[in-house]
Amino acid sequence: MTARIERPLSPHLSTYRVTLTMALSIIHRATGIALYFGTLLLAWWLIAAASGPGAYANVQAFTGSIIGKLILFGYTWSLLHHLCSGIRYFFWDLGYGFKPNEREALTWGALIAGISLTVLVWIIAYTVGGGR
């Protein structure tokens, strides 16, 4: 009769200490999902622009409201964060940035770049658009 080998159970999320890299990985997935819904808003805007002034005015009224602007700001951040985080994954795919200090630098860089680019895009949009 052979002795039964006790194998460890799979680690659960409660086993791990949450790190910035782990959190941004989860956020990267969430922003990918958010981009699907934001693209529906973009499609609505394009369809309205092709449908005529009345439909376009309805979309503009929605996107010009406080809630619409918050959604657009979130969509912009999702897009730019997903882009910057995707560049981080690209470096990892190339085999770079796996040392702990490099991994932290890439993670902080993606986080700061996503936020900074979002703010920059909105500043430029308000400057060019005259604050509308």
C-alpha cells in the first residue's frame, strides 16, 4: 500500500498580499471591459452625427451634462490607462522589466502616464474647444 501524498491547496486571493502590480493588472482588465461600453457611446455619437442635427443635438446634450462629462472623462482615462498598461505588458512580453525595481517602475510609470495623459487631453480639449 502506498502512502498518500498531501498536496497543498491552490492559493486563494486571501493568501496573497495585494501589490500595485497586481492591482493594476486587475484594473487593466476592468478598463478593457469599460472600453467596450465607451465604444458604444462613441458609436452612438457617430450614428447621431450621420442621422441629422436633431439626433446629434441629443447626444451633445447628454455628453455636455455633468454625468456625460464624467462618463467621457472615465472613458478617456480607461483608454489611456489601458494603452499605457498595454505598453508595460509589451515590455514584459519582450522579456524586460521583471526585476522587482523595474517592475515597480513600469507599474508606477503606467499609472502616472495614464492619469497625466488623461488630464493633458482634457486640458487641450477645453483649450481648443473654448471651455464647452
